[in-house]
Amino acid sequence: MANDNDKRLALAKAYDRQTLADIYDEYQPLIYRYISRQVEDMETARDLTADVFNRFLLALEKGQGPDKSLKSWLYRSAHNLVIDHYRRREYRDHLPISDQLPANGTDPAQEAENLLAADQVHEALKRLTADQRQVITLKFLAGLSNAEVAEIIDKPVSAVKSLQHRGLASLQRQLIPAKENALS
């Protein structure tokens, strides 16, 4: 399998169109899903996802890019772009307006409750350390294994497990009281 990965990376570095198309088709949905769970709207997620693949092509053009794991390289690039996005956003003082309308037949009260719960989780995730947030997002929202997360964040698996444990404990402390207060 490692030999196949090496061949694939060699073909990508040679700008083999079919290999590049296959890489995009395979990883675009995964990277988009990872980014979309961390940013406020679909348009930003689409833009950042496109930027990941643009960076990949530019890196290949310069003779750089991934040497071992393409997946790790793409997720690391996505993570860096999300961080850059929020750094730039700190200088803007406005709230995003959702352009998504609820689907017909949905209960507005249920939709509002779902949005409130999602906002609470999003806010709780923001209160985690950057490493905890990245581990939780990669592990549970992107569905990666501890080994894959460790490779992406360049830490040992034991550190990933520790970050995961502390992050989940923090989320539980933040969300359980919020849920109990909402019921009162």
C-alpha cells in the first residue's frame, strides 16, 4: 500500500491529470466536511476547501507538497486555512447572516432548538484549547482514527488520547449545565 501511495504522489507531482482528479474526488468531500464543521457558513467552507486544493497544486508546482501522507498534508492545510480565516475575521465586527432557509415541512420550533444546540456546541468547542479542538474535530467530526489524527497534528497517539479525553471532559462540563439550565 505504501508503494501505491508513493506512486500516486509521484504521478501527482508529475501533474498527471487523472491522478489529480482522483485525489480531488476522493478528498474534497472529506476536507469540505472537516472545514464546514468549523466555519460559520457553506460559502466560506467551499472557498477554504478550494484553497486547500489550490495550495496542493501550488506546492506540487514548486516541487514541494506531501512526501508521505497526502491525507495528513491536506488536513493540515485545511486546519491552517481555518485558523487563518478566524485570525482575519477577528478584525471584522459583524455577525454572519445565514442564507439557508429551513426546508419545507420542518417544525420552526424544532429548527430553532436544533440551531440553539448547535450554537452551544460551537461555542463550547471555541473554549477548548486549539489542540483539543483540532483533535475533537478530526476524531469525531471527520471520523479519523487516533493514528491518523496523530500523524496530522504531528504528536504521539498517547498525546491525541490525552487531548481527546481532556477536550471531551471540558465539553461535558460546559454543555451539561447549559442543557440543565435550558430545561429550567
